[in-house]
Amino acid sequence: MNGYLGKTVKVKSYAKNLNGLYQMHGNAAEWVWDWYGSYGKKAVSNPTGPKKGRYKVARGGAWNDFPKHIRSAYRSANAPDVATYGIGIRLVRGAVGKGKATSTFSEVKQKADKKVLIVYFSQTGNTKGLTDIIADMTGADVFCLRRKKDYSADYNSQGLYAEALKELRDSAVPALKESLEDAGYHINDYDTILLGYCNWWASIPAPVRSFLKQYDLSGKTIIPYCSMGGGRFGQTTSAIAKLAPKSNMGAGLDTEYDDYNKSRIRKWLSKNGI
């Protein structure tokens, strides 16, 4: 075992699997034909999912993923029109026989006069620092996600991360201290959500999950930004897509903790038409 390399490796760097294939798990996730969506209840061999959708499936996990995301059975959900660093493509020849495969991208176009809301969670202050810069540049409304019951541990401690990790494993949906309506905001007034968070174990913190489950974001554009310690987005954007499957994902911004390059932030906002 080489430990965490923080990058992809060359083909045939490791031994082939029992099927004679190299680097199918954990190097770069494999972009597949299927749209992400619920499977039927009946047992099916090689299920393909829905015929159309907003998010494509990738399998096998990438260099910055945790073991649970590297299983071939795991399906990530990814915007088909947004480039990402952790996904590759493998060219294959179709099976002999007749047939036709169709796939339709059902994107909903956002309004030209879009109104922007910044929603963020920041436990230790890193994401707040990034959010303050974005808010100053955009003049957008800002809403901070807070747990109704604060984490029992202080700041950046082992206790905090143990508690947050248990939430992640349990797919917890903690109650929030304040709703958008409490703060005078209404989700239907906004077309675009800039969603900020810290990357914990290649997934979103539980309060972000609570927000995504609480509101209907159908047809809205979600543009993620995260502060992280080297894992970039991990599976956080996939987690967002699964919780808001009828949304559209914009190009995200990932930054190292406290490394807030204003020029890069401006380019990111411009790329997303903000």
C-alpha cells in the first residue's frame, strides 16, 4: 500500500484485476452511459436506470475518494456539462447484436435575470472566510446554516470530528437552528444557490444535508464551493445531486483552507454568469 498519493497514477501502475483490467477502482472514476435515478424494485441483471436525467453516473471512485466510494456498486451523480478532475472515460466495443441506446439530457435552463442566494455551513471559520469574500463580490443575500443543537466538541478537535463522522455514517439530518423563512428569505425568490461547506471525508456536513432535504430546489442552479484540506470536492457534489436530483449543477470552486485567491474567485463567478 502506498498510502494517500493525492494524484492519479499511470496505467498499469498496479496489478490487473481478475478480469484483466487495470485501475478500475480508485484512480479515476469511470464515466458510464447511465443517468442517475432510482432503480425499480424488481431484481434486474445489469440495470441501466432512467432514459433521461440531469446527472450522469460514474463508478469506481477516484484518487481522492474513501473506500466506500470505490466499490463498483457505488454510483456517483455528476452534471454532464460540468468538467471534473476525478472522472475518466474508458472506450469499449459494444456487444455483437442489434439494438439502439438512447439518452436524453433534461436540463432546465435558468432565468436570465437570476437572483442569487448564498447558503453556507462553517464550523471552524474557514468556509465563512471564503463566503465573506464571495458575498462582498456579488452583493447576494447570505444565509448561514446552524445546527439547532451545537456540536458538543469545541472548534477543531478530535471530539468534533468523531461526532461529525458518526452523523455522516448515519446519514443524519439534524434540525437547523433557523430556517430561511425565519431569516426573511423564501427559496422561490431565488434561481441560483451558491452552496458553501467544508469537505469532511469526501462528503457534505450533515447541516448541508438537512438544508437540501428541507427545500425543493427543482429547476434551480446549485453552484458549490468548498474549503478543504487536499481532497478537493470528493463526493460532495454527487451528494448534492442525489439530494436535489431535479436541480442543475454549476461549475464549483474548491480551495485549500485559508487560501482565498480573489482573482480565481472572480473568474469562477464569471464562468457561472454571476
